[in-house]
Amino acid sequence: MVSLWVLHALSPSEEALIEAHVTSCAVCQVELDALRPVVETFVAWPTDVLRSPRSLWGRLAERIANEPRDQATRDEASPPTIPAWVEPEWQAVAPGIQCKLLATEPERVSMLVRLAPGTHYPAHSHAGIEELHLLDGELWIEERKLYPGDYNRAEPGTSDKLVWSETGCTCLLITSPDDVLR
């Protein structure tokens, strides 16, 4: 909920509840501090990318209103319970490389990737678009050195032969599950 609040993706009543909670919850404040650098990189993005069109919200509200309900559900006015989000674990995938899988879909996978200092990422070919947002540290991709907040996009069919970090780094990587490591 903190991430949705930071992105202003909640209703006004939900925003007020979360805002009141965050001010008194140390755990949520830590999460908020961790999210700020990422959200600040969105400032330069066009608003149509970050905000859903109003027509989508209208269609969603209509669909929810038209969903059939059984008698027990109609009689109860309690809101649905939202399952607690479980933080995924970091997985060691190669010496000096850890990944935290965030989401998988048939065409793409989203993950946090952490390289230890001096670690090289294997050479690879991109089966689809690869997007990389550097969150922490420094990362070399071929002859380009990235710093926190930098973005790199690779097109399908291209390859990266030299990817490494002298200092260690953490990045958000959105790529195809069909990339080929060499």
C-alpha cells in the first residue's frame, strides 16, 4: 500500500488512511525511504505512462458493479480482506550475482539484480526489449558507465558482451524470459 500511496494511485479516502498509518509506522517509513529514489526517477516520465486513463477507471467500476453476487455476499457489507504481500527472497544465481524475482509473465520478467563488487554478468542476447534502471552503485554495459538513476534500453536481437560492476550495484531489470546467456 505504501508504494501505491507514493504513486498517488489510491482513492482519497485510502490515501488519508495510509498517510495516517505511515506517520506512525517505522516499518512503512523505511519502505517509503527506500521507494523515494525510484519514484523520483519517474518525474521525467510522461504522465500518460504513469497514470491510467479515466476511461479505464470507469470501465473497471462498471465491471465491478455488474459482477454477480450471491445472497450471502449481498447481505454482508464488509470489505474484502487483502492478503499480506510477502517480500520475495534474494536468490544466488551465480557467483556474485543475486536476483529477487518480482513478476513473471509470458513475454517478460521483472527482477531486482544485485552484483557484488568486481562481478561480471554473463554475455547474453536479448530475445525482447530489455530495460534496466540502476538503483545503486555503478554498472558498465559495454563502454557505457551507468550511475544511480540511469536507464538503459536494449532492443530485441542485440547482445551485451561486457556487463560488470567495479563497485557492486543493484538494478531493476525488465527483460524477456527467453534471453540467451552465453
